[in-house]
Amino acid sequence: DREYLSFLVGSELSLGGNWARQTCSSWQRWLEGWSCLWNILGWRPGSWVFFIISSSSQKEPKKKQQLSICNKLCYAVGGAPYQVTGCALGFFLQIYLLDVAQVDPFSASIILFVGRAWDAFTDPLVGFCISKSSWTRLGRLMPWIIFSTPLAIIAYFLIWFVPDFPQGQALWYLLFYCLFETLVTCFHVPYSALTMFISTEQSERDSATAYRMTVEVLGTVLGTAIQGQIVGQADTPCLQDPADSALATEGANRTQSTTSLRETQNAYLLAAGVIASIYVICAVILTLGVREQREPYETQQAEPISFFRGLRLVMGHGPYVKLIAGFLFTSLAFMLVEGNFALFCTYTLGFRNEFQNLLLAIMLSATFTIPIWQWFLTRFGKKTAVNIGISSAVPFLILVAFMESNLIVTYVVAVAAGISVAAAFLLPWSMLPDVIDDFHLKQPQSHGTEPIFFSFYVFFTKFASGVSLGISTLSLDFAGYQTRGCSQPAHVKFTLKMLVTIAPIVLILLGLLLFTLYPIDEEKRRQNKKALQALREEASSSGCSDTDSTELASIL
């Protein structure tokens, strides 16, 4: 009961000692585990259990606010939908539009560029709307995640559907691609900003980010495996001589080609249905397993600052500008590889039936090396991890550029490249909270700016992605890309090699050069952590009674 737990927590009494502290710790761990299970199942007894423990131990000095493993896993699972769908679209949409939906290269480039550009535009727009949102009993961010999910999965499924009217196909794909990107932004921007609201402890946020990045890389593995393996089972038809396509498709050959193409289209629809199911399951786990928390000093403020004033402050914050500039170039490098890898393996290397397995090798390698990079950044610092992790991709890209087509060597390069992909996944999202903490110290009265930080970070990377995909598809059109061709002209193969190797190397080197200007090293980060902790303790002590009343009301 409460008196017994109060006795255990108050171990300064003469009957306490180490035994009392250990017993109380065991009780708390036991109750935390059951409370996490109750929360996921939608039952709320865990709330009054934790209220009893917190009220009985309020005389103790304030301890670190730790997240349970269950909380971190539920939070991490929420990152999978964006990565599963993004991986499927990033790796397969270009080849799907060109060879399955049979959209001409120029129209495909318009779809890819406008879709990504619109996606980039919606990030600050959604960030603006979130900054104007008020807190509800579900939080300020969770309602966006909940209500956008069902509409997003419908739009995603329709992207992979081939309509019967060939004249309006380009408009169909452009419409549903833009609609899906808008809805998934309504999911991903609040989810990204949720990092700042799951805990006030920097170490806990870093740990939760590592969990999230691991699950997100697993999401890319799932997206690659599901889309690649299901689609790979279907034999996408190609034309041996595209110049004579009218004659090649006559009679039995035409019937066989049409049947095979229909099977490929059905395979894409099946993969879309499986991925949509994963999207829903992950969204449900995130919603039931995570609760938003407000900063103690934020609850004492009246209203957050206006969006445009917050935008001016955010874009004038030097560490943020240098961080997004560096990752703008490195992200653009990896997006060029992602968007053209399937075509590169199919036509330049000649591995038409192996590219989905090569993608899977890259993502599995990245998944297993995420924990290594998490240990590395805590041991040697995030800035050092960035320089070593991202630059490790350069030797392997050079090897791909100059080697002859060899399947075994390509698999070795794919596994090694996954190590750098893991660093590119983990480090941006691990460094961004440090920038926000630095901003809060320099602008202590500016609250509600977290969505602006995250939405504009994603805006610049997505806009660069749209530019890269649009330019690369147009480059293929100018080089003479032949839709459904079993092989491509030499100019197309050379263009693909430049897009997957030389261009990313140049962009990575530019990004690393900008990272040398990033000012937040480990010493600066530790100083910010101590200063923020002092600010929180001061705010908690000055407004203790009001904060306790607010927390009790939210629990009830």
C-alpha cells in the first residue's frame, strides 16, 4: 500500500538502508512493466500506480526522468511507416512509372519533381499548423498522427494502381503522389517533433532516437524486402528491339507481354496492400504507447510565439543553418543513389533479377550497424561520428565507378555501403535536438518552435530530393532512355553511373566541408545540458504546486 511504499522510498529512516532502496527499485520496475502493458491495451490503472509512487517519493531529491524500454520501443515503431513507404517509393517509383505504368520519361520526371517539391512545401505548412495547435487530452501532436493515417494508406495504395485511361495517367499519379506526401507529412512532422516531448532528459532523448533509427532502418529493410521480393517474383516484360516494338508485340508475343505486364501490376498492388497494413499497425502502437510531456518552464508561459517570428529566429540560429546545410548535400548524395539504384543495377551492371537482393543487403547491413554508431557517437562525439560515418561511403562509390560488372564484388560493396547508410540515418536526427537545446538557452522565451525546426529540416532535404529525381530522370530522357527496353544505349548506362557514383561523391565532400563549421561539439553539448537542467529545476521549484496540479488533472 501507499504507506509501505512511502516507507521504502524514504530510505533515510533507520529501518531503510540498501535493502529498502533495492526493494523499492524492484517494485518500481515491476509496476513500470505492467503499466506499460496496460497503457498499450488501453487500460489506465498504471496512471494511479505511478501517481502513488511519485507522491510517496516527493521528498527525495529529483532524479532523472527515465523512459522504459517499452516506451522507447513504442515511440520507435512510429518511425517505420514513413521509412517503409518512403523506401518503396524512393527505390521503385521511378522504374514503376517508366516500365510498368509506361509513362514517358519527361512526364515521369515532372511527376517525381513536382511530387517531391510539393512534399517539401507541405513540411513548413504542416509545421505552421502544428505550431498553432492547442494541447488536447491526446497532446498537441498525436491528433495529427491519428487522423492522417487512414487517408494516407488509401492514397498510397492508389499510387500503385494503373488506371484504364492512358491519356490521364500522368495526372493520376501526380495527384495521388502529392496527396499521399501531404498526408504522410501530417504524420511525420509531428512524429519528428515528438522527440522533444517524450522526455526532458537529453540522454533519454538520444537513447530513444537510437531506438527510433534502428526501427526506421528495419522499416527500410521491410520496405525493400516486401516491395522487392513480391515484385521480383513477377517477370516484368521487356522489348528486345524497342525500335520495332509494334512488330514485336504482334500475335502471341503481344498476348504474353500483356499478361506478364498485368501480373507485374498486380504484384505492385499486393506489395502496396502489405505495406499499408504495416503503416496502420505501427500508427496504432505509437498512439497507445507514447504520451507527450510538456517542459516544466513551458507550462508557465502564456502562448507560444507567432510562426513567422519563430521562423525568423530559427533561420537566424547559426548552428541550425550549418547543420541543415551540411546534411542537405549529404542527403542529396544518398537520395541520388536511392532513386537511380534500381535502374543502375538493371541496365548498367546487368543484374536485372538481383537488384532487390542488393537493396536488401544494404539495408540489413545498415540495421546491424546502427547500434555500433550509437556507441561510437556516445564514446567519441557526434561530430566525429558524422565525419567518419558519411565519408566511409566514398571509397565504395569509387570502387563501383571503376570496377567491371561483378556480382560478388557488388554484394561486398553493398554490405559495406550499408555502414555509411546507417550513419546517415542516425546522426541527423540525433544532432537536431542538440541544436534545439542550444536555441532554447539563447532564446528562453521562445516556445513552440520545435515543429519549425523539424519541418524546415525535412523541407530542405525533400526539396533537394525532388530536384535530384527530376534532374536524373530528365538526364535519362536526354540520354535516350527506352521504355521497357531489355537493354539501354551506352549513353544511358554512362549517365546512370555518373548519377550513382561521381555526383554523390562530390556532394558528400561538400557536405563534410560544411560540417567543419558546425559549432556544437561534445564540450558545448555538455555545457548546454547543465544549463538546461538548471533552468528546468528552477522552473520546477518556482511553480511546483501549479505543475503538480496540472499533472494530477491530466492523470485523472
